[in-house]
Amino acid sequence: MPSIILASASPRRAKLLQQIGLSFSVRPADIDETPEPDETPEHYVERLAREKALAVAGSSPECLVLGSDTSVVLEGKILGKPTDPADARETLVRLSGATHQVMTAVALATEGQCQSVLVITEVCFRKLSTAEIEAYVASGEPMDKAGSYGIQGLGGIFVNELRGSYSAVVGLPLQETAALLAGAGYPVWKNWPRSLESQTL
């Protein structure tokens, strides 16, 4: 079986791959993430996932290289990581009581070829009070998160409804990732332990 490389420095993506029993190495891709003129969020997210995978696969063509990118989108606009606490606060005010999209693309590159899938999940926030926004910003959690929140962390209490893939909102759509790997001859389930007793919960 070929080796798997995760072309991302995201600890959340690494944890998700570990969750489904994969062994892999991490080699973050160094690419220009500047949006192209008039580029849609959908195209931007999938393009970056593909470019990350291909950038690393260029030096390891015999490996299976996974690239991924996630953007939080509100009213057609990408909400990036906050530049400072004030920016995080402003973003959370905009998300309060609104429905936004989380777009996550995953790409698999091997032997000069690249397959990718885009997953769009709708996330509905309840109305947030000023006090809890201030407390959340003060916690520091929003500062390295697209859209200024982490659904897998403290920010999970803000989500009123989710339509789509939870793991994609965290950073990697597991079902689609497993399907890409299976299509490349690497079914994830073949690496699962034979006994649940061998797993650490």
C-alpha cells in the first residue's frame, strides 16, 4: 500500500484522519492562497485543495497526497481568519442569528493525477449575546479559525442547526476523503483493528 501524506499543517485535519484509522505523514504545502480576480468561493476552495495536493505530490509521486481547504462563506463573501480580536468580534456579530456556508474541498493527488470533491454545509447560528461574544473572543479560540469560530471547540454552542457534513466543517469531509482513497486502491477500512479492544477511546 502506498504511503499517505497530508499536505496541511492543520491539527484538526490530522486528528480527523487519525479518527478513521489512517497512518500518514504531514508535509504542509507552500502555495500562494491569494484569490483570483472574480473567483467564486467554490472555485477558490477547490483550487487551493488541488494546488496543495499537487505541490507536495510533485516531490513524492509514488504517494497518495491529500490536500484540503476550508472557507466560511456568508452572503457570497469568504470570511477568513480574523486579523485581531476586533475583527473576530465583528465577524461573530455578522454570523449571529444567520445561516452561512462552510465550503471544504478535499483533493487526492497521485502519479500525476488529481481528483477533488467540494462539500458545502449550511450552518445556522442562534442569536448571540454581546457578553458571550466578548467571552469567546477573550478565550482566544477564534483567532486561528476561518470565520472566527471552531465548531469542535467552545464555538459549538453557537450552532443551532447543521445541514451537511460535520467533519467538513471541522476541516475534512471524512466520507468523501475515504471515497477518494478507495478509488485510488486504498480502502480505509482495511486498516481498521480486528478488535475494538485494541482501540484507545
